[in-house]
Amino acid sequence: MKAEFEFLGGRRLLLSHEDFSYAGKFRLPTKKAVARAPEGDVVAALSYDEDRCRDAARIRYLTVHRDHQRNGIARDLVEFTSEGLLESYPAVRISVNNPYAYESVRRAGFGYTGESGPQDEVVMERPATGASYEEGLKKLLTADTPDTQRRYIERKLGD
């Protein structure tokens, strides 16, 4: 599917909690970007703001409609948004907590920084700097990693 991308600024966005994870987060007056299907429906959204700790922008939440997952829309939306944000900030950061998001964001030009967050997520940044791809994947392996994600990571590390 060919999506159209746009920045919404701080407008509130009403998403169905049945179709989108984190739907309630998009009602807040944070800045947002969306991907729209050709008929105009929102199929993915993310929120972003200035990072509190650095001179950078921070992507906070990313969600894709359940019927449009696993087809590259998240990667394309993150890439579109980060390219726009890099016009105003020297870097864009995002934290991810699973290997699928890690891989998608990596394909959008982000790299693992070597940093981690308080809930076993890894911090990624564009432009990519810091630690290696493999180090980030290994950091996502914790005692709580679901078996399907563990096998995915092990497969990726074996490539």
C-alpha cells in the first residue's frame, strides 16, 4: 500500500483502541505525524517532542493499525518524520523494546547508541552512532523475552 505522510503538529488524534496500540496517547497535545491510506484513513501514527536530556528530538509512541502491520509503514513513517526533524535537530532518538521494532527502526536509518532505558528498551538514534547492531539485539535478550522474539534475535545474530 502506498501511504501519504504528514505532520499534524499538536492536534489531538482520536484512534480506535481496538485497532491501535497506545491509542489514548494520541489524544494528548504532543506533536504527531501520520501515515494515511489513499482513501485518507490513518493507518499509522507517531508522537514526538524535544528530548529532555539532549539537543535532539525524541519519538515517543509509534502505532500501526492492526490490519496494516508488517508491511513497512512504521519504518516509512519513522523515516519521513526523522528526516523532517533532522532539519531542526542534530539528532532524533527513539527507544524500542522488541526486536521487530528494533529492525524496523534500524532500516529507517537509526543505530543503537549503547544506552538502555528503565524498562529493558534500547535507545536508538539517527544519524546512527555508537554501538553495533548485534549489541542492541543482545541487549533485548532478557529473562522476560518471549520465546518467539528470542528465536528471532538468535536467528538474526546467526546471520
